[in-house]
Amino acid sequence: AESLSPLALRARAAECAREAVAAQRESFVRWGVLGDWEAPYTTMAPEYEAAQLGVLQAMLRRGLLFRGERPVHWSPASRTALAEAELEYADRHVSTAAHVAFPLLEGPPAAAAAADFDPFDGGSALEGAAVVVWTTTPWTIPANQAVCVREDLTYAVVEASDVQPSQLPSEPALPAAAEVEERVRAQGEVVRAAKAALKEGRGSKAEVEAGVAALLRLKSELQSGKPELQPGDSPPNLNASPLPHGARLVVAASLVDALSEAVGTPLVVAATLPGAALIGRHCAHPLSARPVPVLHAEHVTDDAGTGLVHTAPGHGPEDFAVGVAHGLAAACPVDEKGCFTAATEEAAGFAGESVLDDGNEAVLTALREGGSLLAAARHEHRYPYDWRSKTPVIFRTTPQWFVRLGDLRGEALAALHAVEMRPPAGRARLEAFVRGRTEWCLSRQRSWGVPLPAFYHVETGEALLTEETVEHVASLVSTHGSDCWWRLSEAELLPPRMRHEAASWRKGGDTLDVWFDSGASWAAVLSPDRCPPADLYLEGSDQHRGWFQSSLLTYAGAGGGRGGGGGGAGGGGGGGG
């Protein structure tokens, strides 16, 4: 795909879509589903695409669109941002979780005095101590900008009382390659059988996707030589740095035993102190000794981990919020392929390595060699995957276009008041998804789909996306189809009154989220002037986070949901819509 021009790639994508439509139509007819199968609507029809851009224009008119840099779900395999509805969650994803020490630096007089609880060895309880964080994404350590605590939690300063290497769990023997190959072969048969059943109308798409995901995990295991964590396996400690006798660590008081078990060393509580006594101090970044602050954050808990949170604003929404509040850099030394760049001093040594593979291992190695890796173990947890490539995603901060949901959430929820949901439980599910969203990332870094018709100043990078520019592009799309965005020049794509400025602008390469495509069907297929446009939305319950939600948000965003309008009968558990 990398060798194809955007237009060539779009041609192949369109052909793939037409084949899928034909296959699905054949299945629906065979099942006896009624519909106008000779004249179906498709989202790649020029008139549909133009109507979709009309919805975008209406939302732009209301000031709901903005461009900003935020951490977004990013697929290194697809090289694009993803919306929540484009994710699938693997319940048994295995990461290497690490306990990492950040040595405390000498604090300011006020902080040192506040922390001087229960002194020992003639010095402050915190003298020579290191705070301990726990993370399932060690590859984000090079982007660390702070360590967060809770001011109202109780923390303990603990001391390593003895080193007992014989008690450290060892790495289990790896399964033979032949054994893994046999599991790959067997899973391949499972996938083929599931696909055959689906084609015959006996199976489900979910069964096929689950089988493919399992097959990909096994292939990854075969290539990396690392066994998949099996049920009942205890995650072994992976070559951590030895913890010397007398080493002092800071951890949430309720998690001392958990840390002792993780590092394989008895820990004795030497002092306790409130989290407030740590705030204002600094600790040394484990890869560079760069000072990073200790800050308060509400999302910190002592439910798991250490009660201290490694904070990288460029790689997570909660971390980003902390960064905004305290003026921290949203460093993101990771490129679109998911490989390290030299954007930070700490990441420079790993440039070019994949953060989900060798780069993660390289960070762990550097931490171990620097004496900061206290423990590393395989950790099974729920993790988001790209629904298309069936591969893990990451959080990455990039410039994107967003819908500001803010007040729009209230309008969308109000529009549901007049909607009948069947089964009734679907209402709570849909409302929960809507309430849980603050922004909607609309832009995608791929060539297929409907263009997000933004222009960028060639010198300043300033973005241009106005009602006038969108309306002009929509008129071209209605006549020539969305390929015109790639075929025509900036002079042709800009409104006539701006053509003399064409040399100063370049057209963007982003496309719109596919959920915006499908969510605009009420405007593209039905009469947008009718209130409500549809009498019935019929789909499966999985669409509460997909089509139901995107349809509701686009309708409310374009103004249809104001004043509690909307109404009509809704579906919550039907067949194909």
C-alpha cells in the first residue's frame, strides 16, 4: 500500500467495498431480508458524500469543530488515529509491567522539613530514597515529565532488609518452536472453519474476528520466541536490577507487601508520611537524571501498582490533563509507525525501534543497566486493539480535528427523551457511552474515505476550514465524487474568491472518521428537513457505541437535537440495518 498513490489506493479500496456490498446483498436476499436491493444507498456515492460534508458544515457553523494536539488512540499498523468505536479490547493481552525507581533529589527546605517524619540514621526519612512507579507501558518512560501522588494518601518509606536472590522467581522454559507452530496450524484451521460457517450463514463475524485475533497472537509468539501467558501462570520476574540491602523506597503504605513480593525482597517500614509531604519535591529521571516534579493528581489511587504514577502527558488523556494543569510538555517521541524518534533526550538512544517490540525491551534493558528497574514481569490485562489490523494500539499526541462535545452531550441526551428503545435496557447503554465522551476525533490519516477538506498555510501551518470552503468542496464532490480532492488543484478546490491565494495553501491529506460517514446517513438518505428524519433505527447492541451513537451526535451537532427534538422510534437489538 505504501507504493500506491492515494488515487490508486482509493480505487482498490472502492473495488473492495463494492465486492463486500455485493456479497452482503447476496446473503441478505438469500436470508429473505426485504429491501430495495436493486438500488441500495452506499456511503461512497457522490450525493451521499456531499450530504455528509453538509453535516460537517452545519457543525462547523455551530463552532463545534477545532484542531488541537491531544493524545489519541493510534494504530501503528494502520498509521492513523482511531476513535473509541474503532477499537476492540483483548481481555488477555500480555504486557511487560515494570516497577521503576525515580531517585528523589534534595528537596527545598520547606519540603524537606515537611517530610522529616520519623527520622533514622541521623537524616530525613526521605534522604537517599527513591519513589517507585509501576507501569504496563515501559516504552513511555522516555517521555516522562512527572510523578503523581495523592496528597491525602499515606505513603511509607521502606528499607530493603535483605537480598535473597534464590527466592526470585526465574523465567520459565520457553515452549519448543514446533509446539508453537502446531498451535498456529490448529488455530488456522479454526479460523478457516469459522469463515466457512460465516459464508454459509451459520457462523458470526465475531467468531471469525476472535479466531483471527488469537491466530495473530500465536504468530507474534512464534516470531518473538516469547510464550503467551496461559491461565494460571504466575508472571515471573524478568531480570530486574538487584535491590541492595538498605535501599530506601517510597510506596503507598497499603501496597508495601505487594511491592515486597514484586521485588522479591523483604521490606521494612521505616517511616510513614502523607502524600502532601512529597508534593513540590523533584526526582531524577531514571534514563537521564533530568529533574521531574512530584505532583498531586486526583486519578492516583492505591488500588494497585505503587500509589505513585509515572506521568507522560504525550501518551495518555489523564497524564495530558495533568500536563495542561501544570504546564508540562506533551513530549511524544514516537512516529506514525510506532517507532521511537529523537524528540527527547531519553528516547534518542532508541530511535527507529518499535515501542511495542524491540524498543520496549531496549528501554527495560537501559533501566536495568542504570539500576532503576526493580522488577519486570509479564502482566495480563485488557488492552485496546485496532479493529481492522487486529494489532495493539498506543496513545500518541498528534494534531487532529475534533468535535467539541461539551454542551452537545446534553442536546444528544435530550433528543433521546422522545425515542423508544427496544429492549429498554439499550437506553442506559447508549446514554452511558454519550456521557463518557468529551471529544470526538474526526480526522484519520489515510487516503480512502471522504476527505476532511482542510487547507494549511504553506508557511505558518495555519489551518483553513470554514463554512465557505466546505460548501465549495461539497459542491465539487456532488458532481465529481470525493476523488476530486486528490485530482484537483488547490486553485480549483478553494472558493472562487480565494483562487488568487492558492499558492499560499496546501490541501490536507486527512479523511473523516468512518463513523461520521455512517452517522450522517439520516441526512444523506432521508429528508433532513423531516423531524425526526427516521422512524426506526435497527441494529445490534454493539452499535450503541457505533452507529447509534454517531447518528445521534451528528444529528444533534447539526442542530437537530436542540430543544429536545429528535424523537421517533428507536431500535436497540435488531438485525442488519
